[in-house]
Amino acid sequence: MVVPRVGEVVMAKRRGSRNLRITITAAGQIRVAMPQWTPYAAGIIFVQKHEGWIRQQLKSHSPSYITDGALVGRHHRVSIKSRPHAAKTTIRVSRDKISANTFLPVENSEMQEQLIKAAERALKQEAEIILPKRLKLLSNQHGISYGSLRIRKMTSRWGSCSSKKNISLSYYLVQLPDELVDYVLLHELAHTIHHNHGKQFWAFMDEKLPDAKRLKKDIKTHRPRVEPSTKA
């Protein structure tokens, strides 16, 4: 729905939600999670009350910009070759490279859109190699079992755990430092035992991961989206 002065907002009623909560996805979409019993009018008022915060957050959601030589994830280096007379742009993702041949300027919006899609394929490729092994290692280390694992595009959260102990992880995770990856994985493993973020959940996290409070703060500085690096 469209909220005056704010714009398009997705209102999502969820079972188990106790409070209204606003999130901004990596694509800049405004979402409001709300208890099932809450009227939509209350959601609109809540959004308008936080209009200033929403605008500030949207400014920080400027699209990622991929250039020649950028590093995507842990292993994929971007190589962009200018081909002025080419009939079309071609982009290939290999084991450690994103290779583009194009007649378009790198700053062109269509070119950036294609590069972002290629980067997402590269991240998924890396995530499917790295995350299952790391989750299994932590599972064994802490004696926590889980059901299935699914790795997919998730732009509003880093991971989730179902009531059947099935875990989903965002492939954007592989862009984070190892300690934050482990924090997210252990967070989801903890949800196989504690299904909310109550005192028992955080006591469990503190026991298994002494730096949990610091890591919880640090991960808020990152967003689940393509974040290319310029490091060598």
C-alpha cells in the first residue's frame, strides 16, 4: 500500500509477532511486520511516525556499483572488457572470475544490473561450497542437530530456521568476515532449540559464543546485498 509522504510499503501480518517492526530490504523496499490482530491503519500510523528514520535508511541503500577489478565475495574477480562494436553484452561466471564483454559504459544502469545478477550467481556458487561445510562443523562442535539446509537469495535477513529445524541461509553471507558468518550460523542453530529471541536464546548464544553481543552489533553494519570490494 502507499503511505502518504513515505511511498510504497509492504504490510506483512505474521504469526508470533508481538510488535510492529520496520525493515528496509537491500532493494530499498519498506516492509512492516505486524501482529495478525493489528489493523493496517495502525501500521500506517507507525510508518508515518518513523518517516525520518525511514528516509535516513533509504539514503544508505544506494545500489552497489561494480567496476573492473572489483572483488565479489571471496574469490570472484571482475574483468570488464570494452567491445564498442559488439552486438550485445556477454557476462560469464567461472570458478573465480566474472568476465564481461560489453559495448556499454560500466556506469550504464543496464550494465550494472547485469553485473549485479552475475555477482549474485557468483555469491551463490561460493555459498554452496562454504556454508554447508561450516554449518555442519558448528553443528558437530556444539552438538546441535538441524534438518535441511537451503541457500538462497534473502535480502531482509541473513538466515532463518523453521519449526521443523530446517535452516535457510542468504548467499550474501559469504561476503562477511568469518566470525560474523559463524555468528549467523550459530544463531540459526540456536533457533532449533529456542524458537524466539528470549532470555534463554541469548543465554545460549553467550554460552556458545562469548563475543555474541559484540557480533550482534557488528553485523548491523552490513546488509544482505552485493557489496563488491576493491581490495587486491
